[in-house]
Amino acid sequence: MRKVFTVATRGGELAIIQTEIVTDALKRIYPGIEFQILKVTTKGDRNRRTALWSLKDSGFFTSQVEDALLAGQADFAVHSFKDLPTQQRKGLVIAAVCDRRFAEDCLIATEAVGSIEQIPLSAKIGTSSLRRAAQIRRLRADLKPASVRGNVQTRLKLLDTGKVDGVILARAGIERLGLGQKISFSFDPVQFIPAPAQGALAVQTRSDDIVANKLVAAINDNNARMTSFAERQVLVTMQCGCHAPVGAFAKIAGSNVEIYAFISDVEGRNFIKRQIAGPAKESDKLAEQIANELLDAGGSEILQSQNT
């Protein structure tokens, strides 16, 4: 086996930490191998002004990393799985899914609060996600979602300057940055449903690179892979893209899997939520079923109105 492998990733602090999580796991299995990190600047890194929900392109944070992998500049790439488009690019595969310890969202607030009910009246809540905004509006109509962009540190500065009263972020990123002590509270992912595959790391390889595929497959977490792919299957079946107010969360319960999913209008008024459970080995079929239930219950109309 080769002694040096190059791994592509975005250049931000969190992306580098996530890449090191992957390479450290590989080093424990293959102590004689060296890993070099190739930092790639993506469209999302260059454009930090446009609200994420107004973007029409997919792969805003991943396309340039995938380009480097396809061009042979790297042997594999590390992504936040939720950022990857559901349509896999030709010639690439997800060789491993790992480190999904936290799938839920969390809130960091200026005041000491322990639940959404304790957030002050009419507070301004920063988020870059229509999914989060819709759920916030549904749970607390008085709260005011505010569009924010930038890395975690940039968003936290908005709290320090009083521009927002709280920010909602993926707990996984906060924990990986060593900022868990700043979290006011974490949402129950069954009640406040996260983005499909949130918290999971996806390690991507070229499909014809037998050596890299074998290397990376050693750190694959089967449960993380099953739940992440089931959640992403909800998006695939609904054909709703990655910016729609849609969430999906799957969890393993013994030999079964439970899947929770929703679709909503932007205001959180027409909120449709379903849940399903069944054998874990049938997770993809269950995901398709719950997605079709959402569409039949009014989700199709929501998507049509969003696209007009």
C-alpha cells in the first residue's frame, strides 16, 4: 500500500478539524501511512453574503473539493455529509461515513436559557437555514429568524455585538471546535428535526481507486451510514433540493430504524410531519415511504409553491 495519501477539504478551521478526525482514525489502523491535507476554496467560502436559501446551485460547499478529487490532486476528500448534493457525481463514491456522535441542532444565546420556551419574547435568532427558521416559527411565532452567514466564529460574534439574541447551529460542529461549553441547550432531534445526514462525515473517493477505497472503508460506521443514507433518501424521493424547509432524522433502535421527517412552508404554518419505523435492513424503503406520505399529505403543493 502507498505510504502517503493526499486528502482534500475546505480550508476553514472546522473542515480541517473534521479532516483530522478522519486521518487520525485511519492512522490508528494504518500507523505507517502519512496524510497530507489539500485545502480547497469553494464557492461557499468565497460568497458569504448570499442567504443560503436563495442559492440555486447545489454543491455550494463541495463542488471544488470534488473537482480536485476527480482531477487526481487528492486520493480522497472529507465533507460534512449534509453539504453534499444527493446526486452523486460520476466517478465518485462515499467510501465511508463516520463520527456521527451528534445529529441535533443547538442554540447558543446571550442570556441563560435551557429550552426554547425560555427564550425572551420576540428575540432575534440567527440561522442560515429555512428548515430551522420554519421550525422556530412553528414553535414560537414571536421569535424572529434572521439570515446569517459565515463560519461559527463569525456567527458567534453577532451575539457579542448584539445583532442577534441567539444562533442555531449544528451541535456536531460546535463540539468538534471545542466550544460545547457555549451551548445553551440542544434540541431533541425527534422534535426539532435536523438536516439529512447532519453531524456525519462523508469520506469520498474515486470509484476506480481500489487502494483508497479499501483504505477508507476501514473507518466506515455502518449505523452512521444507514441513518445518513436513509435521511438523504427522503430528499431524493421528494426531489426538493437541499435548501427547502425539509428535515429528516433516523435512529437505530435494536434491529429496527425509526425515521422522522417534515416539510413546511417558510413561515412554519403549513407544517407536515410524519414518522415511521421498521426493520433497519429496509431503511431506504421506509425513507421512500415516509417521503411519499409527506408529498401526498400536501408536501407536493408546498414544493410547487416554492418553485413558482
